[in-house]
Amino acid sequence: MLPASPTDGYPPLPHPPTLVSRCPGCGAVLAVSPGLEARHAGASPACTRLFDVTVRGLRDEAPSDLRAAALLELAVAAYDAQHTTDAGPVPRLRAALGEGARRPVRPDAPTAWRTTIADVAADLDVVDLPALLRAWAQAVSADWSGEGA
């Protein structure tokens, strides 16, 4: 008796591998999407796209909602601080967090981050965006100080 199809009785064929890349800024490993342009120095096109999608609602609400505008400012500051090679954006991040100059600042960017925009996006279905963005921004600030390193 012949099998009904050539794959009957055999494990399914693997799917073609998805191409991934590591963001040079935050280290997040994301699927490569053909056609995306690099729009943020220090970030992969996929990482920038994920950030844009994650904060799209805040961008829409920011012109008429002061809370959304402040949260968007915090998110942009965290993203900028995580996708740079120098500490230039860190004071803006710390000002948005209300930290001021209380923490020291490393002379160069951390080599590993405890949280990235990919982590924020992955948890959106169980935690609300404001809490995720604040936690991410606080982690980026702590990483720049070398705390817990």
C-alpha cells in the first residue's frame, strides 16, 4: 500500500528560515523586513519600525493629550539613549524621568541592555504601555549609570 502523500509518516518539512538581524544599538534580535529604511542612526530598520508601531497611538494622541505627549517624549528619549554610542541623549532621558543628575553616567554606551523596545512590545498584551515605557526608560538610565553591571 502506498502512502496518500509523499510526506505521510514523515515529520513535516521545516519552514524556510526567517532572516533576523541584531540591532546595533540595543541588541534586540528582530526579523528582517525587506524594504525598510534605516531612519535612526545606531538602530536597525526593524528596530526603528518596531518602536514606531509601539508608540503610534501616543503619536496620534500627543497633540491633544499632555499625558500622551509626556509619555511619547520619555519613549523617544529612552530610544535615543539606547541607540547611541555616547551619553549625549542621557540627560534628556533623565530629565524626562525626573532623575536630574543624581546618577553617574558611563563614558561609553553599555554593551548589554536589560530591556529593549522589543521587550516592551512583547509585553503589551499583559501590561499597559505607560508602565512598560516607564520601566524601560528607568532600566536604560540605570544601564547608563553602570548599576547592576
